Amino acid sequence: MLSSLMSIGRLMRQRVHGDKVDLGTYALLKALHSHGAMRVTDLAALAGLDTSTVSRHVQQLDKAGLVDRSAHPDDGRAQQVALTPQGRGLLEESIARRHQLLSETLEHWDRDDIEALDKLLARFVGDIEHITAELEQH
């Protein structure tokens, strides 16, 4: 089962035909989309990456016009990073491609099977989140 889950993760993270988002920065763009503007250090922590790695990615994203760097409103010495409209659009296109891939994959599945898979995956994720939270408390 672990092998199947890891394969699903790998397949959903790989570049989908027509994608213009580099896989190394996809998670960063998605985090900014979900959580809004933040410091590079917070973005690195959220992505589980080293701050220097995220800083390099942010520089590339800034040059490409996908993010905007500005002074943090609470601490002018720190920078915060936010998605630009171009970055948001590119990410949304990439997410739409993944949705299309899933739709095409499940196109020939029975509706009851899709609903059962959805229910079981939601339960599985919830159980992992619960156990992970318990482990972090100890």
C-alpha cells in the first residue's frame, strides 16, 4: 500500500503535459496560494525545505514575475513573499491540469467506486493527521 500511495504522490507532483510550473517551485506557489504572503523562513518551514533553498527558488520566481518580495509589514527588516496575479494564474492552470488528469483517469470508473475511494481516502488522511498530532504532543 505504501508503494501505491508514494506512486500516486509522485504522479501528481510530476510535470503534467502543458505545465509551465517547475516542480521544485510548485509546492512553494501552492503554499503561498493557500496561506497568503509570508516570510521566506515561514515558507521554508511550511514546505519542509532549507531556508537557503527556498530563498534561491524565491529569487527565480521573483525574476519570472510569479512572486513579489516586499518589506514585512510588522518588521521592515524582513521580507515577505506573495503570489503575483501571474503566479496565481500559472498555479491555477497547473492545478486545473491535475484535476483534468484525475477526471480522465476516473472517467470509466463506476460512480459508487469513486465515492467509496473518496470516503476511504478522506478517512485515511484524517487518521494519519490524528496520529501525527498525537505523536507531536509527546
